[in-house]
Amino acid sequence: MKKNLIIILLIFLIPVAIYTLLGHFTGSDMASADTKTTRPQIIKFTSTMCLDCQTMTKIMKELYPQYQDRIDLVEINVQDGNKKNDSWIKKYNVNLVPTIILINSNGNEVKRIEGAIEKDKMDKCLKELK
């Protein structure tokens, strides 16, 4: 009886523990959302459990290095429960992930991308961001 109870608990606890750990270790070395800058920005709202988000993360990791000298990248994990991130979600009225918001050097939103897009389309958007 005790073995069955232990096995059942492990079946439920291990996935929850893995999910929690993944959420903490998926932070990025990208710019902080508090950064005040006159450079254009990419604000990427993402989730660790979203397949389209993972696709866009892979695309951004390939494309962003060639733009990092002129564009700041901010990544917001919508699932982390951080109040600061929640305020960004409300500020930009984000209802689905991935959502990528491109902001020009004047601080104005110039493009909103909801869902995954192809690498060449994302590259074109980044080239046009001034």
C-alpha cells in the first residue's frame, strides 16, 4: 500500500518539479525589460510550454546576434508570476503567446506579431526596424 502511494506521488510530483525548474532556468541574457533606451526594441512575450514560442526563440537566437548592436531584445515569460512582467502584459495588451512587439527608437509600437512566423519574414521585420 505504501509503495503504491509513493509511486502515485512520484508520478505527479516529478513532472511538476521539472516544469517548475524549467521555468526558472529559461531566463535569458537578453536586455532587461526595465531598460530605458533610444534604440529600437523587440519585446518578446513567451512561455516555456508553448511550441510556437520555442520556434520563435530558436529563430530569434539565430537572427538577433546580427542586430544586437542596434536593437535591444526584451524577453517576458508570461508564466513566471512576476508582477513586473504582469504589468508589461497589461501595458501591451498581450492575449496570446508568442507575441512579438517591435518598437522604434521613438518608443512607438510599429509592428505586432502574434504567433510564429517564418525566419525570413522575421528577418525582414528586423531590417525595417529603425
